Amino acid sequence: GEDLTRPGDDDDGEEVLDGGAGADWLVGDPGADIFVFSALDDPAGGQDTIADFVRGEDRIDLSALGAEIEGGLWLGGRSFTGHAGEVILVAYSDGVRIAVDADGDRVTDLSIRVERLTALGRDDFLL
């Protein structure tokens, strides 16, 4: 379903937040957070949102989806090529949209919005 997900109350600085199914709003703690996406979007086409991603500290984990980021496949403004597991990043003035085509049908199967950033790089992901 649609949830607000926050990490637990411990203060070790390392938190794992799972996007799950549905349109979720994910908010991490100070310190290194891992935002895990292991399920594709629900049929209604909801979009998950990461509210406080910190480059160089947090990571977005798409490894359970078999996603690949290599070469020019992930640069913004491109279309899916029909290769399963493609990831495209599109920057906007107020955030970055991550689109994943898990099965190669050239349709977005997972959409994630990362607020307040205008760029993401390979090192921001766990694949």
C-alpha cells in the first residue's frame, strides 16, 4: 500500500528502508541509509519517493530487480532500448526520477523520485 516509511529508533546511523509495493514515502535518518526496492510498482502505477537522499552516504538498492547500470544506458533523456533491467535517470529542477524497465518491454516497471537532487551516479546504487 501507500506508506510513510521511517527507520527504527536505534542510533547506529545505518538504516535499511524497504520501498515494498505501492507508492511509498521514504525518510531516512542521519547517517548511511539504504533504500531497498525489491518489488515492482503496483498496477495503479504509483511512484515511490525518497525524501532525504545524501550522495556519497546513502545508497539505492535495486539488486533484487536484476537492474543494470552500465555505459550510457542510465543517462537521462534516453528511452528504453528493450534490454531487461535497464535504468534511466531523468533530472528535473526539484529532483531525479529513476525509471526501471525490468522485463525489456520498454515500459517503466518501477518509478522512484529522489527529491532535492539534480543528479545521481553509479556509486549511489547497489546492483
